[in-house]
Amino acid sequence: ALYNVSTLAIFSVKTQRQEDALYNVLTTVFVAIMLLLGAHTFSSDADKLVLEPIQSMMDLVEKVAEDPSREIVLDYSEDDNVNYETQLIESAIQKITSLLRVGFGVAGSEIIKENLNSSNDSDQPLDLVDSPGKLIYAAFGFCDIHEFDHLTDKLEVQIMDFVNDVATVVHEQVHTWAGQCNKNLGNSFLMTWRVPYAATGGQSNIDVTRLSAMRTIADKAMIGYVKVVADLNRDEKVMGYRKRQDLNLDGKPFKVHMGFGLHIGWGIEGPVGSLQKVDATYLSPHVNMAARLETASRQYGVPLLMSEIFFRCLSTKAKEQCRKLDRVSVKGSVQSIDIYTFDAYQDQQLPVRRATKDEEVKSNEYDPDYEGEDDIFNTDQDLIALKRHFTPELSELHTKGVGSYLRGNWQEANKYLQAVDDKLRETGYGGDGPSQTLIRYMGKRNFTPDEGWDEKKGRALTSK
């Protein structure tokens, strides 16, 4: 007989399902990890190749906007070529700002700053001359290369090399002694030693002699110019022009001579010109005064003339190194002023120039209030050598001569001043220019003061 038979088979797929689930979990985790790694890699590359370089460039522009006069240094390794294109842009920004700094100078820093911070639309042209001027105080120094027409005629196209060789000497020493070059005017240079704006706040009619910073500024300005005189007489390139026979003038061997004028006062700092050409400069009668003093230095036969207000700003030690030459009324000045010089005899073998870094250290450490016997005027070989010829004895005689001259006792003044001139001739220094100037002036009037001679007014300065 046939029976109905049924078979029931039960298979366990638990293990397979667990394996499938685990595989799916692992697949999901793997995909998630790969997505995270991919996102991180993409983000890292985007940061490194795009965002960070852009941020770096923005930071660079912000630094320039904060202080355009600050030198920008890019920190790149020699083998770093990852961001080559963006580095080129940053390098271009650095070069452009360097050119702006050189072209505009300190006086143009505010112009650059205002325009970089400007919120004007990019389609609108920058109006560089729209900003108003700013009142500042500074020691203004004007210097000029003598016999420039003769040099231009003889040197022709080489005159550019000559001017740049001289400018290198002038700029380097002025910069070392905390000054800035504002204008290169062919054969002339305008230098400034600015009083910190915070010390004046833009106020006018300030008595600069009471500003604590003025002693340092005035001392460094004077020392900087005296150092220029020294370098002009030992710099290899500048000295090389002495060997050129075609530069001889009136049968005398050629030597580079410059005049320097120093004065302190206010000036209006700002842009002058138009959108076609703009210069950042200082406009002030005090700038003109520095230029007039430079011109008058030729009349007195000295390389450097300083105004009375500049002299009053010097430290006590620095004042002791100067001598009073005359009292004059100058065009542009309401009242007569005394004029001073730092004696600098140039026709001598000067000490070897110190390294620039050593000079910078000396400048940075300079203290006008230091009263030790080893101060700069007693230890610096340049300052000692340049005025070695003018002894304390001669200084006393000259002081008496100028005093007698101002009091109207010209016969006595002639005696003292002639003694100074004779003594310097006898010792081989060729006489004394300031004494000769006053002797000539008095001699034309038979050593008798003009009627109405006033000791407080002195004489009119006939040179510019």
C-alpha cells in the first residue's frame, strides 16, 4: 500500500546572513572612510593650493596697508614649488610695494595707506591728490653737489653714474643715522628726520626745543651729515673721479664738494601733482630755509651750516662741537638768526670706514644725555679727525672775534679773526673760511659799522 510521505528540510542561513550583514557594514564603513579621506584630501589641497595662498596675499596687502614703509619679507624655502603661481603673485606684490616705498618715500606712506584702505569701487580711479596735507615737524636737511654744471658738461652720459655714486654715500649715512631721503633733485637732495607724530599731534606753533625727542633727532641729523662729508673723502667710487684730468677746474685737481644746510620746523606733508604724476613731499618755509643755509655754506667756506633753532635742539655735548659764525637776516625768516657749523677739514687722509652694521649699532645705541668721557664725540674717529684742526685756542679767538663784530667793534674783531685765519694758514690748513668772510664784509666798509648797525639784527645774508 502506498502511504503519503512528506519531507521537511530546515536549513540555517544565519551564518550567511551574518556574513552578508558584516560585509555590508564593512562596505559602508569602507565607503565612508574613502569619502572622508577624499573629502579631507580635496579640502587639504584646496586649502594649500587656493585658500591659504589667497589668505597669505590678503595678509600681505593688509601689512602694506598698515605700514607702507615697512619692508616685506617673504619666507619661502628654496625647494618650495608647490604654490609657484601664487608665490609669483606675492613676489609681485612685494616688488610693487618696494617700488612704491622707494618712489614715494616716508612722506608717501600715508598716500599708499589711504588708497589701500579705500572702500572706493574698483572701477573708480584712485585720486592720489585728493587727500589733505598733514602738518608734521622735522629736521630738514638740504644738500647740493657743487660745480654741477661743469660736471654735467664734462661727464655727459656718465653724469648719472656720478650722481648715483654720490647719492649712495648720502643716502646710506642719512639712513644709518635715522633719516629719510625725500627728494632727489639732480644735484640736490632733501633729507628729513621726522619728529614722531604722536609727540606733536598735528599741532602748530610748538616749541620744538622742549620736545624730548628733539635732542636725539638733531644730534643724529648733524652726525649723519658729518659722516657724509667723511665718506665723500674716502669712498672708492667717489674718490675715483679725482683721477680724471678732464674734470680739473681752473687748473686745480677735481674734488667732490657738497654743501649741507640743517634747520628744524614744521612742514605740510602730502601729495603734489595730478593723476598723471604725483610726488609726495614737504611744503614749508622751513624747507626753504634749509636750502638757503646750504647755499650760504659756500659763502662761509664750510660744508655745513645750521640754523639757530637747530643748534638749540642739540644736546649739550653736540653744542660744544659747534661754533657760531654770524648773525644774519634771511629771506623767509621774520627775525635774524645765528648760524653755526661743525668744522670739518676735508683735505686729509681719513680713517677707514667702519662697517655699516657697526655704524647702525652706534646710531641705535646713541644717547644724547650720556655724559661719559667716552661719548661719540670723543671716540668716533671721523668726528675727531674732521675737526682736529680747529683747536680750543682757535675756538676761543673766533668767539671773541664774532662777539666784537656783533657789538660793532670791527677793528678788534678784525684782529681776532685775522689771528684765527693766520694760524690756520701757518699750520697748513689754508686759512679759515668763516673768518675770511667776516673780514671781507668789514673790510668793504673800512672796518666801520654801517650807520644804524644793530647787534640784534646782524647783517643781511646776501647769498639767496
